[in-house]
Amino acid sequence: MLETTPISIIRKLNYLVNVVVILFFSFIISSTTTKIFDGFLAREFLERVQYLPIIPQNIAVLAMVYMLALGASNILKSYLLKRKFFGVRLLLLVDFWLCFMIVYYMNFSYRGIFLLLMMNIITYAKEPHSRVWMLIFALVSFILLDYDIWSNRLAMLSLTEYVDYNPEEVKIFMLVGKNLLTSINEIGFIGFLYLLLQNKINENAAISSLNTKLRETASELKMANMQLEVFAQTMEENAKMKERNRLAREIHDILGHSLTSITTGLEACVSIIGFEPEVAKTQLGKILELSRKGLDEVRRSVRELKVDTISKSELIPAITIMVNDINECTPVKIDMEISGQVLKLKEDEEQTVYRIIQESITNAIRHGKASHIDLHIDFYQHVVKVMVADNGKGSVNVEEGFGLTHIRERIAMLNGTMMYETNPGEGFTINVGIPIRWGSAYD
């Protein structure tokens, strides 16, 4: 049990009260004995009492020695308790012996010292089982160690016999002082128990309040957990949907680009196969190789759910291969120009730039029927700009289909910008700007 400040103060005050009681009782015995000696009234006093009294000086000295030993024991117990050392229980047993000796030298006329002992047991005894038995033994000692019970068995004088030998006015003073000090000791013990009980009530109230808060918190956590489960399911569904959309975009890009290039190349072969069969045969071989590349890319995307077009090469070489394939397999000609210091991009940035160029070329060939495309890639310190311009048929109103929509989505994910210009007969131009994160020059 922890010593809260009010309880500790009351216990220490009770110790001082017991010191005063012992000094007061010793004063009564010593002053009465001195009066008898000075008045040569020893014979008269001995004729009035039944037993030979203990030497008065021994009473005061020995009782105070035991009382000081009890105080030292309390200090030592506090020291051991704070440092969680052993020996507190042994010191409490020593306290029993000290209290018994104090009562003995007080001629069993004062037993309030056992109330102080009970305070010490409650304060220092940690083990509930030992505390209960010690309290029972202290209470039994308080009840039984009374002069009226032991006067017939022990040769000793009661304090009352010393008091009665004094004049009436002195007698009243002694009795009032005795009763007052005894009552203060008992009131202190009652106050100690009251504060102890109040602390227990406050502790139980705090525990009850804490349990209520814990239940409320548990309920809130349960609700939050349910919400997290719903959120997790929603996120899982969103992730699946996002992955399906991504796969759809990748397949659209790969198939759209490959099929557009193949279709355009086959149209060119059909137009020349009659008068240049060898050239058409060579062209068909290139178209076959292009179709195999497209098929491989589709298989990889479906199998791994990611784009492998530029996984084994850098961005610019991958774009160069794509441009060369179109130039070789179709009648469409692409002029590519790169300016600025080529910077190393993050994987998602490279994929986005590649797919934007791929989709723009596909749209120019498929929808714009372009025969010539200009591709410009400009690297700046913190941004890469792409321009794809064709000489196709153009349009008055542009309806963003799947291709342009997913280009815009890709750019938005990287906080980029996209603008396009078109007029009938003037082709189609798209300008894209993508911020570069952690850009550094190629080795």
C-alpha cells in the first residue's frame, strides 16, 4: 500500500502522540514517587498498594528506549519498502515485541501503542495473508493486554494508584491529560482508517471510470475495425478495378499500335505486290516480326500484369525501336528529334512517356490517316516535353475516346499537362509536359 501524504502525516503524528503519552505517564509515576520520597511517605504508600513498584527511572528510560527503537524501525521499513528489499516482515515482528515491552513498562495501563502498530502493519505489510494475521494478532493484543486482566497475575501497580496518591487538583489534571492524550491517539487511528477507506473508495471509483472508458474505447475500436474491414474490402475492389483498367489500357495500347501498324503495312503490301513482289515479300516479313512482338507484349502483360516493353532497355532506345518498326513496316514516316540532356526517369515516368508516344502515333495512323509524323522529345531540368504532330485529316470536334482518355489519366497521375490542336485538313498536334522527379543524367 502506498503512503499517500495525509495518511503518512497522521501515522507520524500518532507516533508523536504516543511519545507524549509515555512521557506523560512516566512523569506521573516519577513525580508521585519523588513526592513520596521527599515526604518520607514510602511506608504509607506501600501499605496502600499491593505490590512493590518498578524503579521509576527504569520505567521512563526503558519505555523511551523502546519507543525510539520503534521509530527507528519505521524509518528502516520505509527505506526497505522503497527499494523493495526484504526484511519488512521481520521488522514488523520486532515491532510486536517493542510494543509489548512498552505496555509492560507502562504497567499495562496504556495499550494505545498497539493502534500505532496496526497502522504500521497496514502501511508496510504487502502480502494480504500476512497482513490479516498480523492485524488479528495486534487487535487481540490490544484487547487482552489490559491491567485489569493481568493485575492478579503480575506484581505491578496501575497508573490509577499513582494518580490517586496526589492531591485532588493534581489528580484532576493527570486524569484529564491521560484521557485527552488517549483520546487523541484513538481519534488519530480512526482518522487513519477513514482516509484509508476514502482512498480505497476513490481508487475503486477511478478504476470503475477507467473500465467505463476502456469499454467505450473497445466499442469505438470495434466500430473502427468494422469500418476498416469495409474500407479494406472497398480498397481491394478498387485495386482490382484499377488493375483491370490498367491491363485494359496496356492491351489497348499494345494491340492498337501493333494492329494499326500491321494493317497499314498490309495495305501497302497489297498495293505493290502486283508489280514489286520481292519488296512486298520483304515488307511482309517485317510485318510478321512486328506482329510477333505485339503478341509477345500482350502475353507478357496478361501474364505479369505489367508492361515489359522497356523493361530491358532505356526509354529512348525503346522509342527508337518503335519508330524504326513503323518506318520499316508501313508507308508512314516518322521523324524523331531529341533535344536537351537526356535524363534518367523513374519507371512510371518512362512507361507514361512511352505509352503517350505509342498511343499518339497509333491515333495518327488509325484515325488521322497520316502519312508523316513529327516526334519531338525535349528534356529540361525538371520536366520532359513531348510533341507529336501529324499531317492527317484533322477534325473540328475531338471526342476523347479510350485512347485519349487513358493518356490524360496517365498524365494526371504524374501531375503533368496535356494540350492538343487540330483543324480539318491540318492534322493533329498533341503537347504533353511531365514533371521529372529525382532527374539525373545518363551515364
